[in-house]
Amino acid sequence: MSGTVAEEMRELLNEAFAPTQLQIINDSAQHSGHAGDDGSGESHFTILIEAPAFAEMSRLGRQRAVIAALGDIVGERVHAVAIKANAPAS
């Protein structure tokens, strides 16, 4: 894949969950000079995702599913990801 890390994450999450809402926020500027800042400007993100697939999952299960869908991005290419994953309200 080419493009930014955020674009790659968006593509992977869309494929895995077909979310009804997806927002990927680059928080890297807030962590400039801190641990994990590699100077790329793509080291820290917040993911807000809502998908029907999360309806039967616990909060921890949702976070694990998102991390699994992102593959090697988290931990190897991105230092930190905050995840807020929810099912749509009924």
C-alpha cells in the first residue's frame, strides 16, 4: 500500500469492519520529542470506529479486533494508537 499511514489504516479498517463511522486522528504533533516520536509525523493516532461487527464483542475484544486488522502497523510503524470502538446504537 502507498500513501500515509492513516490512509492505510482507513483502508484496512474499512475492509475488516465496513464501519458506519470511522475517524482516524493523527495525534503525532502532540507527542513531538516524546518517546516513540520517530520524526515521521505519523507515530501516534486515535481511532474512532463504529461497526455492527462490534455488537457482540466486549470493549477489550473490540480493541483486539482493531489491532489485529491493522497488522504490523501498530508496534512496528506506529508507536501508539488510542481506540474507541463501538457498535451502532439500536
